[in-house]
Amino acid sequence: MNRTLLIARREFMAYAKTVGFWLSLLAFPLFGVLGGAIPILMSQAEPTRSVALIDEAPAGSGLAAAVRQSLEREQARGDISALRMAAIPEAGVAGGDRVRQVAESEGFEAGISALKREAPRAGAKFDTPKRSLILVSPPAEITAAAPGEARDAQARRYLGDDAPEGQKLSGVVFLTEANGQPGARVWTARATDDAVEDAVRDALKDANRRQVFAASGIDPAVVAQTDRFRPDLSVFSPKAASGGEVSFRDKLPTVVGLAVGFILWSLIITGASILLNSVMEEKSNKILEVLLSSASATEILTGKVLGVALLTLTVLVAWGGLGGIALIAAAPDMGRDIGSVLMSNGLLIYFLLFMVGGYLMYAVLFAAIGAFCDTPRDAQTLMGPIMMVLIVPLLVMQMAIRTPDAPLVKIMSLIPPFTPFVMAARAPSGPPLVEIVGALIGMFLFAALMVWVAGRAFRAGALSDVKLNWKSFLGAVRGGN
């Protein structure tokens, strides 16, 4: 036992003492924050496009005014949607809907006031979304030019680098109408930028719909009222916490389960890969032979698995601590909800058991493979297929959010190699206890089988110079040498 613990300590300290380990440990949360912040930063950094509308439709069509109004309505909807999303983390979905209703009925400024009432912290730091497109008055040179090539030449000028200082445009839109159907010719400064094109297309669809309704004798005010309509929809479920209406808190467990499943997958595969590289490096450097002279193969394998497990646990505690602190600081209400989810119905215990079983299965397998390998190239013959198989639970876990009781999800959660990840995603939805217990029993029985198989293979691989292939691996399992 002492030798096993010494090997575990040596394995842990071999990585824990390195600067690279701590840099990577801190880098993961940093990249996680950047992953969430980059889309926001990109939206803020996206340039505001200045677009000129030029009406070439028949006089009296009112197409330019209709398109302008449609673009403004779309931007207003985006602003109101931003208000609603800002309120949800603090005030829940119902609070976000109340903010949206106020903004739609009383205006954007009233919506901001409602946001400050419903979610004070979010309201204090809310910034109006940056405009992606603004309409500007068309330059006189373009409107004065004759329709056709002359106007196109002026559009090229104002879109290019030789535009007059301070008057460069991002887009010029010539509105047309043929057979009563609105259309447009869109000039953009960049051929790959389709933001102006998409906005104008949607605006033309909206303008055409309103014109058709107006031609049919429908009052435009009725159309506007119809667009503003939001059904008062309430969702109820017997599994809701209140026994009736579904709240954001009721939907949170499935999100937590999916997140935990991905985290377990990442930690288990990372730990098993570290173990593979460690064993492979020590064998190639003849260090493994020295260890075998003073400890048995079983003690070495157990110590290495335990040492890397402690390393993985260190990573988990560090990530969990940093994530918890950040969540409590940014959204304390959501942090409390996530904490209550983890502490309810034994979920935290289940997650820990799934992690232990999953790590044990894959760690001993990767260690056995490493005992047969001298170079990374040798390991690739089996690592490739194994990693392809491990992609499967990532796909199935996403199904578990909406349909945790789907036959495919159920079956996959009961197959031991996939159980730690898929069942972690399913557990918060409240599957029958017999399924959870059955999955745990099957997982640990399979883990025990893997320990036995991998132990024999590790002993044979560590004591021989045979290259890794299916014949040598299976022969080691059957004969132990």
C-alpha cells in the first residue's frame, strides 16, 4: 500500500509541480469566459453600416417609407428582445416577458424602467444594443444621376475608397417595383457582407405584406396590432416544482445535467490521456522497468491511476471554485438555483459516482495501451477508434435535454462505456431510480472488468517490447504475458 501511495504521489507531483499545468488550469476558465464574451465583443465590434435608400419605384408607391418603417420596427424588436434577455437571469422568464410587454406597449424607455424594477442589477448596467444598420440621406450626386449606369457609377464611388471624406457608405439600395411587386438592387461596400441584403429582403417582405393587406381593405393599424400580439401562454407540468406552472427553475436541471455531462467527458478523457502519455513516456525511457524492480505491476497501475485521479480532482475543484465565484458575483440568484439543483435528489452524489466509474474505465484502458507503446504513433492505432466511439455520447447528451426518456437516450445511458456521460445528462430529469441504480451497477461491473483486463494487459506490455496490435493486446489479456 505504501508503494502504491508513493507512486500516486510521484505521479501527481510530476504534473502539479510544472508551470505548464497551472497555466493550463487557469487558461481553461479564461478561455471559457472568452468563449462567452467573444460573441458579445464581436457584436459590439461589428461596424454600424450606413445605408442610403433611393426610391426608383413609381411615384406614390410609398415603398421607401414602408421599407424605412420596416427596418426601424425590426431594430426596435431587437432592442426589446435584448431587454427581455437581460432580465431573464435575474427575474426569470416571466420577468423577462413582463419587461417585453411594457416595452412593446409603452415604448423602449418604459421597457428600461421595467427592467430596472424587475432586475435591478441587470438594469443598472444595461446598454442599448449597437445598431448594425442606420439609414442616411442619399448623396445628392446619386439622386441627381440618371437611373441606370450613371447612378450605379455614383454608387460605386460612394462605396469605394475614393468617396468624399466622411461620406463613405456601406450600402446603397435602389428600390424598384415591377408588376406591383417590390424589389431592390443592393450595392454593398463588401461583396461578402450580406447584412444589408438580408435586412432589405426582410423589409421588402414586410412592406409587401402590408401593401397586400391594405389593398384588401385591411386597416394598417390592424396589421400593426396583429404584429404586436404576443399570446399569453402558460406552461404547466405535474413535474414542476410548484406542481403546476413551469418556471425557469424547472428547466434549469436539464441544462445543469448537460453541462455536467460535458465537464465529466472533458475531465475523464483529459485524465486518461495524461495517464496514457505518462505510461508511454516512462516505458520509452526505461523508467517503467526501474519501477517494476521495486513494485508490482498492479501497484504501479493503481498508483498511477490514483495519482492522475487526484490531479483530475484538483482541476475539478479549481474549475468549480472559479466558476462558482464568478457565477455568484455575476448572477447570484442563478447561482443559488444551480446549487439547489445539485443538492437536490442526490444529483451531486450521482455525478461523483459517474465520474469515478467513468474515470476508472477509461484510465486503466489508456494505461494498458500506453504500456504497449513507445511512441505516440504506436498509440494511434487504437486511440483513433476509441475517440470516435467517445463522440457518440456527446451527440446523445444533446438529445437528453428535450427527450430524456427517448428510447435511444435510455439505451445509450445503460451501455457502460456511455453511462457516465449520458446518464449524467439524464439524471436531473428524474428517471426511475431503478434505471439510475441499474446504470451505476452496470458501469461499476464493467469498470471492474476493465480493471482486470487492463491489469493483465498492462503487466504484459510493461514487461515486453512487443508493439501494440490487436493480437498482442488480446494475447496479453488471455495469457497475462
